[in-house]
Amino acid sequence: MFGLMQDRPLMISSLIEHAAAFHGDTEIVSRLPEGPVRRTTWREINEHSKQVANALAELGIEQGDRVATLAWNSDRHLALYFGVSGSGAVMHTVNPRLFPEQIAYIVNHAEDRVLFFDITFAPLVAQLAGELGTVETFVAMTDRDHMPDIPQIPDGRLRCWDDFIGGQSTAFDWPEFDERSASSLCYTSGTTGNPKGVLYSHRSTMLHTLMIAARDAIDIHSGSVILLVVPMFHANAWGTPYTAAMVGAKLVMPGPHLDGQSVYELMKAEGVNQSQGVPTVWMMLFSYLDEHPEIDAHELGLRVAGTGGAALPLSMIERFHRDFGAESMQGWGMTETSPLCVVGRLLPKHEGLSDAEKNQIRLKQGRGVWGVDLKIVDDDGNRLPWDGKAFGEVWVRGPWIASGYFRGEGGEKLDAEGFFPTGDVATIDPDGYLQLVDRAKDVIKSGGEWVSSIDLENAALGHPAVAEAAVIGVPHPKWQERPLLIVVLRKGHHATREDILEYLAGEVVKWWLPDDVVFVDELPHTATGKVLKLKLREQYRDHRLSQPE
């Protein structure tokens, strides 16, 4: 017997229609690549998204065709999110921080027919235009006064955003189709081999969106004023644009202006009370505040500082609480998981704990949300207990978890139970809190024991002179591997190898202490802002340890 309920497909277009109807006057604030701050509303985003859909139809873009973007966070990019997917095409957000040859590869692999780009990336588009064999139309996301000159693109194939959508009708009937149809495409930024495509569906996106809004998840609601720092080319900005439309939240988008001063000024001007971003951006904000001690960050009114993409160090948790009066909240996931899997919220039973005890819980990535099944397994695939001690590779399954990669790249990924391998190593405690130990490829094996590079890095970041830290394993004749700590010092600060080791001696067990400390001006990063440890391992593979015994 079936229930007597209406069967309506879960469509991304329903989000923007709802936002326009019930939250039409709520502002969307963008700092454009051209410089100025522009204000629009959800009602106007709905109109612009329909103009996008009409313009794509005029180009002959059909359901399932891929449409690419090389763009920062802005109202224009937001209109594309809904206009492309809502029309039935597939929104392909391209990470501009990838190497040019990787960008050319994924655009051709996806067979993108249209490429929208911010003027910041005009030189990159000019460099690659001749290699993008499937792209028929290039659209510069700007007005006529700021149109770039790109002679590498033949006449008629380069369009101006204002001209492209400006003459289109704001009326468009969103089509309905199978909710399992592809909605968006995002490629991984893996450090080995070619990037692989993760193909989301309308159904997966809508279910993920519902979960993000939940109180025990990210808790986005109509009173949220969200500084969206996480790029819209990183796993659909963690799904935040969709959820903001669902609940009518105000979005504040900094575009390419991610320096500490720009971020602070936007937060102050717009009354930001929630934020989403990677730790490196908050480090830049902290540096700006350090240079301006007259600023009282409490006056900003920030309530929740959401982080992801890298483990949240204790020093950052403490600073957000002390200087902003805000709660730091991290989550964990990956491109292949849409990305939400776990969220680091405290339970009611933790209310009576001290701040220090609460912070130890906040250091964990968080508890699984509804819809995501988790397991940790040993090298033989056996499930490990949730005791907070046993650690193994994390496998996940659920309605917004990838079943494989676009065009079958990478082969079969799921195990017999339908779980997807994440490549992360973690523990899970009896309350269900997952805590990352390392990436499987980054964990340091020393004398038959494992050393967590993540925990060591977080400990090092507690030193007042340390701005950024990375730990890698280097060969050792007796212990197989030993940890090497690579440090970037904060501007205007000084520390020696002995200073760092002395500090760490009070933070970690003795056999975890790095055998050496190397100071560098900067660390190499992947296209998603993570430290590129593969490059560090290559660079320091012959490093002579200071304590070889």
C-alpha cells in the first residue's frame, strides 16, 4: 500500500522560486571583481537566473549539457547556480586555482559548451582559449565598460554578461524532470593523476540542502547573515547558496577580496553573524586585527564561525571565543560527499563542562548527520569499534555521497555494503564524534606506531609565533619514519628550533616530538587551500634529521 501524498520531484529551481516568493526583499551583497559593492535581492536573483536560462536556451543548450564557470562568489555566480541547473543543464564550477593544464583537461573532459568567467581570469581564459575544443561561447561576467580584450577568442564567441542576459525576458517556466538528473559537476583537486568529476543530482542536492538547515547541522535560517568565504567552486560552496535560498538568509560575498581588511570591513558593514570559510582566510583576518589593536572584534556580532577544508586548531577556537565572542564550529566532508558528513556541535550533556573541556570536543570534526552512514575499517576491511581509540580509514554512504566518478574514472569505488572510501584516517568515540588522525597517505609510521600529522600541526599552531605548520614523515634508518615540522612564522615574530620543540614537549607525547624543525617563508598549497604535502615530501625526502639516533 502506498501513501496518498503528492509526488513532486525535488528540483533546485524550487529553491529560488521559494526565496523570491517568501524572502524577495532579503539582500544579497557582493563585492565585485571590478571593486564596488553591489546589492541585489532574492527576487532579483530569481529574475536574473531566468534570464540566464533564456539566454542558454537561445544558444541551444539542452538538458544535460555542461556549462562551466571560472568565477568568484557574487550575485552573478549565484544567478548561474539556479539558472543553469534549473534549466536542466549541468552547472560545472571550475576551480581557477588548478594548474592551467588541469583546467584545460577538465573543461574538455566535461565537454563544456559555455564558459562564464570573471574578468580576473581573463588572462587565464586567453591562455587556454585555443585548447578548449568543446567551448562554443565565452561570457565575461562584467559590464560593457570592463569588457576584456581577448583576441584569442574568435569574433562572435566572446559575449558580455550584461548584453548576454540583459535583453532576455525575466519570465521562464522551469522544467520538471527526473530528480535524479545531474545538476552540477565539480572536479576533485587531487594531487596525483588527473582531477576526477563528481556529478551531483537535483535529488542529492535538495536532500543535502535540507540537512544543512537543521539546527544540529549548520543551522542556517532567515535571521542568518552569512559571510560566504568558501568559494562557490569548492563543492558548491558547501551547499550554502542552496540553503540560503531555502530559508531566505542574507548572503554577503567578498568576491576575490579575501584579505583581512576587506573581510573585516564587509563583516562590519553588513552585520555578519555567521561565516563559512577555510582556516587560512581567518588567519589573514587575525593578522589584520593584530595590526589594529584598537578594533574590538566583539562589536562585529559574529555568532558562529564555520570552518572546513582543514582541521581547526585550538588556537583558532580560543581566539574566536575570546576576541569575537563567537563559537567555532567545524565540519568534515569532501567533494565526493556534497560535502556535509559530520558537524562539530556540542551535546546538551556538555553544558556543564569547562571551556577547556568543551574545546577538546570542538577539536573533533563532529558527529554524523542524518543521511550519512559512517564506518572505520582496518587494513583488511574489518569494522573497528567506536571507542575513540581505534583508528582506521573512514568509509561513508548516503543519498548525497558519490557512487563513482564522471565517465567512470577511477573504476568501481563502492564496497559490498555500498560505502565509499574517503582516504581519511580517523577515530569515532562512543558519542559518535569523528576525529581525523590523518590522510591515509600522510600518516607517519614510526617504530610500528602511528604519529598523527594533524595533531602535531595543531599543537604547533598553539605557539604564539607560528602562523602555519606542516608535518611530514621523512625516512629514518631505525624507526622507518620520523616527523619533520615545517613552520611559517607570524609576521614580526621570532622563534628557534629549540623554542618550538620546548613548547611541543608540553603538548604531545615524547615520541611524537619532531626530530627537526624547518622554517620557511611559505608552504605550498593545493587548489583548495590545503598544504601540498606531496611536494613537501619530495622536497625534504633527503633531509638530514638533527636527531638521527
